[in-house]
Amino acid sequence: MAGPFDVKLDQLPVLPAVVTRLMSLSPGSDGYFEEVLSISSEDPALAVRVIHAANSALSAPRQPIETLQGAVARLGAAHIGQLVAALAVKEVFVPRSRGEIDLWIHAVEVATTCRLMVASAPFGVDQHHAYLCGLLHDIGRFVMFDHLPEHLRGLDAPGWEVPNPHIAVESELFGFDHADIGQRLCMKWSIPKRIGGVVHEHHRRQDLHPPISAEARLVALVQMADRLSVLSRTGRLNGLEEDRERLTALIAEACSDPEWPAPPIAPGIVANLVPHVQRAAQAAIEHLDLTCA
């Protein structure tokens, strides 16, 4: 991929080393809590932001939390790993416009949905890994927001509503799309290759005929979560939370690829997750200060 993005990718800030190390941890490992606490304490600025999140109105501690250990205990070690990753990426791509805030909220919703899907239908991928795939799936669009000339930003602003035509326009204009850019950025940031692969494939059709690899299933989950967030961001889920039958039918129609022999997770399970996704995403949005960005 040659062109002006080559230089600009080289100029992007790098993720803090502590974040890269946190991303490599497995929440299921022994001593995960202690490892998260130890690594997070190495970056004082990051520790301050975690403590701030633990004291947010949504967390509502009875007494102000003043230590990193108290913050990790309050928010939960597994959540801290996800929060730290999101905080670090937000420091690189600071949302300044309504479109950028919307894109951030979309990323958080997809990440949260992926985590809850994997928790509800396990298949050998841990929840933290699924969350990172969702959080970073559109990271290439953040790059484009930062580097596209002003007169081209209008192309990207509504893009999450119509992803496939948008991808085609990107490829026509630049010779590559935001999934290509996202994979390169993951490589630059030393993100695990498996996550970078999902970022690269998240708009490409997956073959879900048996036997289905864990990688293909994970990409398909990200695609379903992506489409579910589009339904949410465009208001199509409004009023359906209590009508499980209509909600399930909408998810089956709008979030599944018609060429899949079966979706990677049943639409009925996804429908059951919707209220939990909305609550968890709202918590992450508040912790990231996206409501006032």
C-alpha cells in the first residue's frame, strides 16, 4: 500500500508500553489481578485516569477512591484491562467533532457486544480478546478522520451507517480501505496478530460452513456486533427492548449475512443481550468521558 498514508502512519503516536503489555495478558490466568495492578501502576497518568473512572457517577462509590488498588477492586480487574486499552487509544485519537464522538461510541458498543457474545456462546476466545477486536475494528477510520483533507471528511462522517458502499468508495479513492489501514496500525502498535487479522477482515465475507475456524467465527461475531451497533445508532432498536420476537427478527434480518448457513450466534441470544450491551456501553462511554468530549 503506497501513498501519503505511509508517512502519516509512521508519524502516529505509539501506544504506551504498559498498554501493550496489558493487552497481552489473559484474564483467565492466575494472578491476573496482581499483574494488572502492577503494570498499571507503572504509568502514573494512566493510573490517575483509572482512578477518575472509578469515581465516576456511574460507578457511584460510597467513599472517594484514591488509590489504583481501590480503583481496580471497584471496577474489576477484567474491566480495567479493557478500560485501559480504550483510554490509551482515546489518548491517541482524541474525539473533537460529533462524527468522531459517534465513531468512538460505535467502537465501544461493538467491543461490548463482542465481549458479551463470547461470554454467552464460548468457542475458545476469551472475552478480553473479543473486546479488543471490537474496540479496534474501525481503528483505520480514526486514522482517516485525523488525516483526511477537510473536504473529504464528509465522506467518512456518515460511513458507519452504510459500511459496504463506504468501503468501496475508500478503495476507489485511495486504493485501500480503513480495514487495511487498521491492520497496519495494529502491526505498528504490536497488537497481537490475531486481533490485527480480525481488524483486516471485518468487512470481508466469512465462510461459516463447517468446520468453522475460531478466527472466522470471531470475525463474523464482530460483523454482527458492528451491524447491531448500526441499528442502535440509527434508532432502529428503540421501543423493541420489550418485544423480544420483533427484536429477534430484526437482528436475524439486519445482523446476519444471508450467505451464512447459520449465524455465529443465534439472533435470540443476541436479542437477550441488547439491554446488557446498552448498560455496559453506557458505563464505558461515561468512563471514557465521551458524553462531554
